[in-house]
Amino acid sequence: MLPTVLILVGSWATLQADLLSDKKATGIAQVLLHWDPNPDQEQSNVELRYHVKIHAPQEDDYNTRKTESKYVAPLHNGFAASVRSILRRSHFFLASSWVSAELKASPGSSGTSVMNLTCATNTVVSSHTHVKPYQVSLRCTWLVGKDAPEDTQYFLYYRFGVWTEECQEYSRDTLNRNTACWFPRTFINSKGFEQLAVHINGSSKHAAIKPFDQLFTPHSIDQVNPPRNVTVEIEETSLYIQWEKPVSAFPVHCFNYELKIHNTKNGYFQMEKLATNKFISKIDDVSTYSIQVRAVVSSFCRASGSWGEWSQPIYVGKEKKPLAEWRLIVFPATACFVLFIFSLICRVCHIWIKLFPPVPAPKSNIKDLLVVTDYEKAAWNETKIEVVSCVEEAGFEVMENSMF
Ligand SMILES: *[C@@H]1O[C@H](CO)[C@@H](O)[C@H](O)[C@H]1NC(C)=O
Ligand SMILES: *[C@@H]1O[C@H](CO)[C@@H](O)[C@H](O)[C@H]1NC(C)=O
């Protein structure tokens, strides 16, 4: 037996230090295990491997040739691991004794941690199209821990690969405690295989708030968008239905669809599972139909997730006014009404101006002359007033005609 002693540089403090010195707080639900090889082991004719055993939070077991290893796991209840070296010379295996290290559970009682954490991602068209065509948003919600004091405040962080971000947009409960978080864009890749790590810690003046870690597989929390531009056309006794793939980083061939044709007259539902983006259905032409489509990313492209949202229903057929036509009627009617009110207002203004004529604007020379001559001819008082008003009336008519 070879005397092989391994040193696991992994006390609580050392592990923590390694985490923080790593790229952007990789510490969220991730530990770096590091050990030093025994100097006596450096022999050229032997094959050296390390056997790593994880004891907590869940048992796990693997081999590596390297002297360090990143391990992803929720850490709020602590972490414990052991390592030994395995020497192989021709057909002989020699194993060293184990060395161990652990991270203690985070302080605070478990009743102060958040509960029922759920997260969902959604793909949207990027607002920065020159960088990436799509961006992934993330929304998480949780319940306040049952033993958390009233002044508790929670903070959410996520890690995807080496990227870590803190939440900037929280929703709060009546006691002003954060209970949901929204990231409009993230570093999450919906086509990626890595796990999404979410960490929620907190603070309170009255108690230590125990942090909480949870890992999510991206495909299982990804909400697939509904298919786009669904169109339905009726030709005699056939429905021609077409749509486009949802907003998604996955290409066209990655989607399966489910089509729902609801006969609103007899209540019958026709459901179709499809890999194409069109469908023709026979119909009877006295019924009305509502048509909806939803999508799922097929197992060719990733581990299958769940169905996305249904598209907005499209109504076709006889009888009931289909929604689109209804809008066609309401809109012109509203427009006519607005025009009518407008012309009414114009009329009223018109009358108003007639009743209370504006202060005379500069008049044409002819009219001035007219006034002057009438002036001279007529007696001083009443006649003057009459003639002036008459002239202004005429001036107004001219202006009105040129306006309309
Ligand atoms: C929270 O989760 C627990 C089990 O994990 C469940 O029994 C409970 O109904 C959930 N509460 C709510 C409000 O969803
Ligand atoms: C919560 O966790 C983040 C990331 O690990 C850390 O930077 C922050 O100081 C923690 N806050 C509290 C209140 O523990």
C-alpha cells in the first residue's frame, strides 16, 4: 500500500473565499471543491484519479482527474463532501483514505425562509436587436416564511452559468415585503442545459432570516409563447388554418402544435396534434367555429417542457357576428358619431359668432367708403348703427364662404 494522504483545502472559510474570488459571485447554489495532491503520489507510471463523494444536501458520487471541482446544489442547509485518491497500476487499484470538508447550514430558523418559490421564463423579441434577436425574461413569486417577523425584507438573486444578477423590480405585500420579482431580460439561455439557480436571502431587526436556494431546469419553467399570425379562411365547406412559429430562439422545425376547433353551435371540440403549421378541416356551413392553437418545443430540440398558452380565439362561420366583423361595424359607427358631434359644435360656434360678431377687423376700402358715404347721407344716430352692422354682416359672409 502506498501511503497517500490528501489534503482537502475546504474548511468553511476556505470554500467561501474561493467562491467570492471567483467570477461574479458564483457562490449562488455552487461550491468550489479544491484539494492538494499528495506530493508522494507523483509517480510517472501510475494513473491517478480522485473519487469525490457528496454527502449533503444529497448523496452523489463521481471521479475526476483534476484537483478541483465545481458542484451545484442548494446550500442553505449546508454542504458536505469527501475526496480520496485512486491509483491504478496495470490491474491494481489503490485507494487512499478520505478527507472531508463541509459548509455549515446558514443561520436562521427554516420558518423564516421564503416558501413555495416558483419561477417561469418567457422569450420576447429583443429591444436590442443588434445584440441578440431574443431575450429571456424571468418572473419568480414566493410566500413569506411563516415565522418571518413583520419587518422582514427578502432579496432575490439568480445565477445562470457564470452570470449573477440581483432583482431590481419587486412586487410587495401589504406589509411592504417583497413577494415577487421580475427581470425583463436575463442571461438565461432557453436552449441551454445548465440549471438556473435562484437564491433568496433576507434581513430583519428581530431574527436571522435563513436564505433559500432552489435549482430549476430551464426547459421545465419555460413558458412557450402562443403561435403568431393565426389565419383562418373558409372556402365552401373547408376551413384553411395557418399560423407561424411562436416568438422563440428555437427554429421552425422544433415545434409541435395542438389545434382546437370548437363548434360553438353544437359544442363539439375537434383537437389535432400537428407537426406542421397548417391544417384543413371539413365543416358544415351553418355553424360557427372558434379556432385556437398552442405550441410546445419538441423533444428533437430539448427535453420536452409543457404546452404554451393558447392563441386568441378566431371566430368564423355563420350566425353570430364574428369578432372581426363586429369591430368593422363598431369602428365606423363611432367615427360617424364623432363627426356628427363635431359638425354640431361647428354649427353652434357659427351661430355664436353670428350673434356676437367679432370686433371689426380692418375692412376693405370699398366698404369703408360705403360707410362713410352712408354716414354723410343719413341722420346721426340710428342710421349709422344700422349701416355698420349691415356691412359687417356682409364681411362675415365672405369670410365664411372662403372657409368652407
Ligand atoms: C405551499 O406549498 C405547500 C407544500 O409545499 C402546500 O401544501 C401549500 O398549499 C402551498 N401554499 C400555497 C398558498 O400555494
Ligand atoms: C444576499 O446574498 C447576496 C449574494 O450572495 C449577498 O451579496 C448579500 O449580501 C446577501 N444579503 C443578505 C441580507 O444576506
